[in-house]
Amino acid sequence: MEQARVKKKKHEEVHYSAGPATVSDINITPMIDILLVLLIIFMLVTPTAQKGVDIALPKDANPNQPPPPPGMVLVMEISETGSISINRVPIASLHELDQKLRDIFQTRSDKTLFVKGATKSLYGKVVEAMDIARGAGVERVGLISDTAAAAVTEQP
């Protein structure tokens, strides 16, 4: 019986001992594993997530290059009152604008029209004039500011 008691005591000491003291340090091995997995995921996803828009930026203006002759450049101006003019020649109606633009662009190889709208002109009026110009054969429409319009349409 004594032997059974000693055996039981030995068994309890082995199985029910206090064990090592608790460690209060952070185990960073799992954290590093997670960070490496996230790094790999971002490295794989980043090249496919880049999307952009193809644009054609204008080239630098060469100061030595002379400006185009005034007859070659067409500037359509829309005033605050809604009146339309082409190279400072007034146009009475939208129908007349359509006819004049068709006559001009029928024979031209460069089908570019610059539009200058006054700051307080109605947006719908400008869009309507641009739509008529597109229907009359204009292929490229450019928007210009007050200073650029004055330089282009200035008569020598």
C-alpha cells in the first residue's frame, strides 16, 4: 500500500505541477507571418489596380514659331447676351451659323474651331453652338480664354 501511495504522489507531481511561469512578452512570429502575407497580396494586386486615362497633352508653344495667319484660325464667340460671332463677324441666327460653318469647313482640310464663351454666357447656348458646329463638319473643338482669343483674332 505504501508503494501505491508513493506512486500516486509521484503521478500527481508530474501531471499537476505548476509548470513554467507565465510570459508577458508578445509572440511576434504570427504577426510577422500575417504581415508578410499582406505584403505579398498588395504586391500582386497593385500593378493590376493601376488604371488611367489616355490623354493628348498639347505640345509646348515654341516662342520662335510665328502665329498662324488670322484667316486660318476660326474663333466662335458667344457673348453674355447669347449673340454669336465668328472671328468678330456677327451671326444673326443658329441656322445662319450652321450654313456659314458648312460653307467654311467644306473646303478646309483643318477642321478645327475654337470656342470662346463669355464668363456669364449660358452654358446651354455654348453647348448648342458647339453641337451645330459639330454637325457642320467641325472635327476638333477647342475652348480658349479671353487672352488667347484676342491674340488669335487680332487683325494686323
